[in-house]
Amino acid sequence: MTGELLIDTSALIDFFEQNSAPETKEILATADLVISAITYGEIYKFLLNRGKTSEWQNIKTKLNNYKIIDATKETSEKAAELSHRFGLSFADSLIYATAIIHDLKLLTSDSDFKGKPNVILGKRIQG
């Protein structure tokens, strides 16, 4: 895949933990990766929850190499609609809304997105 691709928190964590299946790695290697500011915060929370705060500076440096899209009022409104329609968490809906508003495909390994329009469900090596 070429062009920009919004990568969800779950797929990004899999990538950083080297748990992405080969076909997902191929997608990641050929796309220009974009993240939502929500994903940026979720990655930090993930590290905090696991007592891995010492890794944050290294991860933050990597994240800053990606284009980061901020949430807006438009994104929040669209997220509310998506959360209501699909029963997604609001954080997941914010990330999904970011992809839709910016006309990007969303790469995720979160099964809650299975079958949703404009979503690529990445595969994990484990789990």
C-alpha cells in the first residue's frame, strides 16, 4: 500500500513490540504512517499502565517522526456519531473519525473494527 495510512494504537503497539504479522509489516513498510493525537496519548498511557515510563522518551522520538493529526470539534462530533452507531469506545471513535475526516484508511489490530468501512484489520504474530 502506498500513500498515507492512519495507524491505530493497537497496531502501533504490535509494531513496537514486534508482534505484527509479515503481511501487516509489509503494509507498514510501504505506507506513509500517520497517527492521531489520541493515539499519541494512548501509547503513553499504555506505557504508564505497564510501568514502562523509562521507554517513553524513545517511543516519543519515534512517534514524532510520524505526521500527527490533532482532534478538532469536527472530529469529536463525528466520533460521537461513530461511537453511537458502532458501539465503539470514544477514544477508538476519535481515531476512526480522524481517518474518515482526513480520507485515510485506518490500520488496526482491534477486532472491534472488523467489517467497518475504510479499515484494514492488521494481523498479529501472537493472539
